Amino acid sequence: MSAAQGRVLHTGQAIVDLVMEVDALPSRGGDVYADRFSLTAGGGFNVMAAAARDRAEVVYLGAIGGGPFGQIVRDALTREGIAAPAAPVADTDTGFSVAIVDQGAERTFVSALGAEGQVGPEHLGIVTVRNEDIVYVTGYSLGHEVNRAALLGWLPQLPARSRVVFDASPLITKIPDSAWTMICARASIWTLNAREAQLALIRLGNQTAADDDVSKLAEALAELVPATVLVRDGARGTYLAQAGAASRHVPAHPARAVDTNGAGDAHTGVLMAELARGADLPLAIQRANVAAAIAVTRRGPATGPTREEIDRELQRAEQRS
């Protein structure tokens, strides 16, 4: 373990999620009552909450609106002990996403962009980045024009030894070339699911990316980017790949899933918390796999477990072996 513990610096978007559960979507122009609904902080908040519950020091470098939705986000960050040092964006509220979930668990989304899409140099530069810090960048940020411009100016100035974790997101195909080139050059660790890995390979010119062997996807991507590649494969675990070597499989922790929403966020949050603490990468992945396994046994997006819960699961696994 490293003597100095770093922070998790999150440059993404914390928004508000309005989730409504219905039997079925109404026809066009129709109306339907929701069986259940919730209004909570979401988006990038879910990753930060997972890292904070694993006892990382987390700092949100994004923008928060000055209205009622911004207050929901600020309150949620405060409850989790996450710092948000920038002042609220005046005259603009935080954006939100309406998620309608039908009986077949299919999710339909409509989102509205707010203050979180106005991240500038004053937000990113509000703290001094240290060598031991873990900087989180999501593909969603690189899809926002204002946020992308700020990141393009800020990331090249980071200390050379600070690690950038790139969470590709489903928007990987919509990242403009300038941002794509920058993140390929600067990211230290890529974390993706199997579908995102296929899309990244195609973007990088590998037309054999339809390979269903996830270990091969990870190896192929690691040969094309100067970074360590992690490909998450759900209940099958995570593949760790570096250029010139065979991928390493870190098995998933067994779980009976009831809701897979938020599993990737829990995985990435705990991964970064462990790296900031000084853990080596295989151990960080193992603990992240356990966090994701616990998360899928709970309903909702921000379902990352505490550090104590992860420890207990690892102890039970050791006793069973």
C-alpha cells in the first residue's frame, strides 16, 4: 500500500433522476398513472456515492444548479460526505432524467440538460491535482460541448503521475475526434462493458470487434490504446488487459440479481476508491466485483455498498473456499 492516499476527483455530471414504474407506456397522447416513483440524485452521483461509501475522499468538480433540483444533488452529496467546492450556477437549475420502467423492466428515458452541462475551467481548476489522485472522466462529459472544451484544456495540465480513469459510457460513438484523440493519449485506465469495448475497437479501426470472446476484446483494445483496459462482463466478472500480454480474468462474486441498474457505477466507484487508497489493480477489481454483486441485489441506481459490507462478503467467500 502507498503511504499517501489520493482523492477521487469526479469531473462528470450529477443530475436528478425521476423514475416512474408503470405497467406499460401509454399510447401517443395518452396518460397513465405510475405504480411507484422516486425523485433522487443520479447520473454521476451514483459513482461518487460508491467511492465515498468505500471511504474514499471524493470531490465533485462538476457544476450544480441553483434551483430545487440542484438542492437535491447538493443534499445527496452532503449526506455521502462528498465535497462540492464550486458555487452553484446562477439562474440555472440542475438537469434531470425521466426514466419510465415498464413491467418487462424496459427503461425509456427523456433527459433535460441543465447546469451540469456548463462545466468550465473554474470548476475543474478549483482544486490542485496531486500525483496520487484518481481523476474520473466519463464519455458523457466528452459529449457536452462546454464540458468537453474545459476538459481538453485541463487534462493535459495534470501531473504526469496522476491517473485518469475513463468510463467510456454508451455515448462512445458520439465523442468528437479531438476529444477522442486526447482521451486515448491521457487516460491511464479504461473501464467499459463488453458492448462499449466493441464500439471502441471499431472506432479505433479494428473491424473484427464483433468477437464474442470478451477476453479477446480486452486484449485487442489494450493493443490500441496506451492504457490498462478493464472490460466488465456482468456475472462473468472483469477482464484486465495490458499491451503485449494475455488478459487476466477476475471472476465475479456470486449474487442473485434483482436490479442490474447501477452495477457498473458501483464497480467503477469502488475501483477508484481502492486505487486512490493504494491497492494494486487486481485487488481493486476484486473488491469492485464484490461491490457490483452486492449492488445488483438491491433496487435502485445508487446501491453501492459500504466498505464494511464488501469486507464481510470477502470474508464469507474465504470461509466457503
